Amino acid sequence: MRDLLCIGNVNIDTIMGVESFPTVNGEAKIDGLEIRYGGSAFNVSVNSSILGLNSGIMTTVGKDSEGIMGTLQNYNVDYSNIVLQNCPSGRMFIINRGNDRMFLFYKGANEKFEKQMINYQVFKDYKFVHISPTKIEIADYAAKMAKDNNNVVSFDPGEQLCYYHSEEVLKILKNVDFLFVNRHELSALLGDANIEEGGKYLRKRKAKNVIVKADKDGVYYFGKYQLYEKAFPTKVVDPTGAGDTFAAAFLSNYAKTSDIKTSLVYGNAAASFCVQNYGAILKVKKEEVENLLRSRLNG
């Protein structure tokens, strides 16, 4: 049996670093430019594989996906459940100024992903199912199918679903074991940026375990008890994919230990390495993440 199946979007990312955001009819100098493969499902599947899980992905990609497939193969991610579409793959244009970001996106093949493409039998091959940003009907259907199959289900709805489908997201929570949101998504979902009140409210809405990612301010956990874990201090080069890296690391550690606290610290450790380079894929081996974890636990 495999460990983690990731369902959601895959993109080709163009990542730009700027000193100032452009204004309407204005221009801004790009100081750093990278083109990477990304999308939350891609990021979580690859990083969880780097961190030791036997991972797979279920998504749609376009006719320009040779590099995507090759990268997944290189990281030992099972991509046999990818559906090819006769259109371009999704694209994301990310403009970074320190910890602040702007996004432009082209849905491409992600728009072609339909719930009838989800093969329920595949869920039987995995222990964990992670649902990352995708269409709301796919998230709902995948969560129900995974819960019926007794998978451990995690859900990272992303900003678009939290803004435009907040009530539907809240209804999905009854089938979710771990909810991942950042503080901006929490505000979009509930109309309130207060992390503690938001976490407690989501618990009342049947969320079993709520994890709120707060960037440099660390991470908050709301479950049968509450925890806070501070972030590791680091220089931020590119915050793209830090939340996905955190989720991948949290799930990787939790799959092995079933321990919430160490999984939160492990997630923070992995995210701190992610932001030191362009792109969302970890540039370090799992041993370096484990060493940073131990330094916090032993310190």
C-alpha cells in the first residue's frame, strides 16, 4: 500500500521577485525570475516523496506536460492517474515582494478536471488522501470518497475556494481529518482574521484538526487541545509553496509518528528551507530537515 495520494491542480509557475509591485499602466523591474513546475498537488506530492513517503498524484495536465511528467518520475511520484488534455497546462504567474505576493493564473488543463475522472478504486491503494486547491465539486466528491474508504483525509482549500465557496468548504469539513489554511484564507473563509477565534469556530463546524499557517509568526493547531509552534528564523528569498511544503512535511511526519507536535515542528523546519530558494520544491535532503527538527526538540 502507498502512503499519500494528492488531488488538485498542477501548474507551470513563473516566479518573479520585485522591489515594488507594478501600478496600473506602470512598470516594475524584475530582480529575480524563475520558471518552475508547481501547483499545490504537484508540490505536496513531490516534497512528501523527498521526505520519505510513497506518493502519487491525481490531476489533469496539458499537451505541454512532458517536463511535469519527467519531474514527477525523477522524484518517484506515481503519475499513472494523471489525465492528459488537449490544451495547455495551467499557468501561475507569481510576483514576490518580500513576504507579500501577487498572483495571475490561467486555469488551462486544471479547468478540464471533472469528478467523473476520479477513480474510487485508486483510493484503496493509499492510506492518506490530500485534497489541494481544485474545483469545489471535486474537493467535495474526493473528500466523501476518501472518507468512505477510511483514508486519512487532509484538505487545503486555498484562497479561491475560501473566498468564493466558503459555505461549501465548511460543509466539506465533516469528511476531513486535517484542514490546512493560512491566515488570509481563514479571514476569507470566515470574514474574520482572528486566528484563535477562527480555529475554535472551525472546530465547531466539525473540523477535527485545524492547522493555521501564519508565515513568519509560526503555526497554530486546534484539535482536542491547542498548540502553537514558532517558525524557524530564516532569510526569505521566495515564499512560493511554503504552505504546501509545510503540509507535505506535516503529513510525512504524522504518517510515521501519529504525533501532532513533532509534525508541526517538522512542517515549520521544511518550510524554512523552502523559502530560502526559488520554487516550491525542497533543495535539501530529509536528513537536514530532521536535524533542524531535532535542534528545536532538544533545545
